[in-house]
Amino acid sequence: MTSPTGQLQVPLSPAAAQLSAALQARTDRVTVGRATLIEAFRDALPGAASGENARSTLATLLYEIAEHGIIALPTSRTKWDAGRPALPEQVRIPTAPPAKSSTPRQHGSWRPELNWAYGTRLTASQTEDLLACNRWFRDTHNQPARRAPLPLRERSHEIFRHEKRLDTLITGALFAPGRLTLEQFSTYREPPPLAHRRLGDGDTMLVVENSDTYATLHNLLKAAPGPIGYIAFGSGRAFEASAENIAELPGIHRIVYYGDLDAEGIAIPARASINGVQHGLPPIEPATGLYRLLLAREPNAGDIIANDRAHSLTAWLPEELRQAAHVLLTKGQRIAQEATNRNELSVDPDWRW
């Protein structure tokens, strides 16, 4: 879903929101260099930044933030390094740098939770948001019942009289490390539910992007699920947040995913994996047999994906499939997972594990 300006209206994934907030708080300039990018990444997501897939994780998140119009990635190849996937030497934040604003006259002091605001460059809009937060901290002080945990949008309505205001703020500078936190407001992002069914005693969950393919694979696997203990309906980008619900299910030690072979279909599990790992889940792997079968189907026209972006996307796929998927994307082609229909899956056992 996009706005009239072309920017995505779906929320940033949790990890991308954290990086976005850290990045926007680190500069009063339009251009942000590589050192600042790395510093923001380490502060926002220290576990991911020190992991073996740190480069792929950072690239995945930067592309997502750019798709939302929060940053602009360089268009010149000379502004990217030679790694795989490539990382930008700098990014541009297309908003004007905030000017130092004075505390409004009617406001005497910030609450202790907002002491950091005294020395922070704030826009008029940020100041108004912080004043609303300040009032909530003041009015709920020593009132445990008022600070009982609430989901994010319920708390947002209470503070701002707008249920989606916190959705916006958590991606910006006010929620950078060392500033506001959801814990201070006794709130949390409620992940969307993850529809799933139990198939057997296996320790693997298979997540399927689209509903018809989910129904097909459920019907084909229920008689002999093998290692598949659960099958889940990813529901497109909802899975980026709903993935963390898997932590509540017992006995799952492996998560495999099957979706469309296009830019969005590959980006979804890569983003969901970053979120899941932060909640103690294993990395989300591609369902290699199903993707191998899908790559043998006839492609349709899709969006032409730039070479570096294609390298970033296909890094999530197994090495044996990356080149074919890269060619597909850069040629402006895609293959919907529905191309592997029930009739074909019934007679071709190679997709099973």
C-alpha cells in the first residue's frame, strides 16, 4: 500500500524502526556518512551489528527505510562499496535539519524521563510531542494503575488523542537510543496474529506467503508432514512483525519460508528473520526445494531491480539459487508462488525435505 506520493504506508519492521530512529538523531546535516551509519546500527541493534550477517542485515534495513522515504540511497555506483551486498558510502535524509528551538515560555521544566531534551536540537513539532509526553509522565506519576501496560495504539490515543502518533514517533529521532523508550510509557508493539496449524511432531515451521499456496501445502503435507510440525500463513508483510509470535510455540527449532520470487517476496522473510532473531528465534531459512521448483516455472513481467539491490535481496536465498534469482530480478521478471500449483506439487516430490 502506497500513499499518493508513492511512499509506503505499511509500518516499518521493528528493527528498521529502531535503526531509523538512531540514524535521524545522529545528524543535523542532510548527508550522513558511512561512519555515522555504522555507529547508528551498533547502537540501535548491537546484537545484529555484531553478528555474522551484519552486512546483509544493514543493507536490508537501509533499503526498507529508503522505501518509506525516510532516507535516500545514492544513485551513483561510485557511492557504494564493493562488498556483497554493497553498502552505501553515505545516505541523504531529505528533511531539513532541525533548528535549535527554545523551551516554550509556558513550560517550566522537563520531567526526569526527558532530561536529555534540554541539550537536544528539537523542531517545533518535536517539542509539541514532548510536551504531550511530559504531561503524561507528570499526570501518571505515582499512579501504578495509570501506568499498567497497554498496547501501543491504545497508549498513543491516551497521550496524543491519536492512536497512530506513536507509530510515527518510534521511527524518528525522539526514540533514538538514550531518549524515549516504549518501556517508559508501559507500552508495546502488539504483533499481528500468525495463523497456523499443527501438522505433526516435527521441529520445523513452514511459513507460506499467500493464502492459496498455504492451503495447498497444508493439504499435501497433513498426511505425511515429515519434519514439519507447523504450517503458518505469513499474510505478506504482516509476517515481518508476526514472526515473533513463533517464540510462543513449543518445540520449534527451525523456520523455513516460501513466498513469491520478486523483490517484496524475498525482502519479507529477510526482514522477518531480523525481527525473529531479536526475540530468540532461529534465522528464517528459504524452503529451498520449493524455490528450486519455482525457478523452473515460466516468469512473468515484474519490476526491474538494480544490480546492487538484487544482490542484497538474493543474499537471503541459498547459494545454489542466487544467480538464477538475481538474473530474474535484474531482467524485470517475477514468479508468483502460485505457479507451483497443487497438481504439480502432487506429482513432483523434489520439493519435500
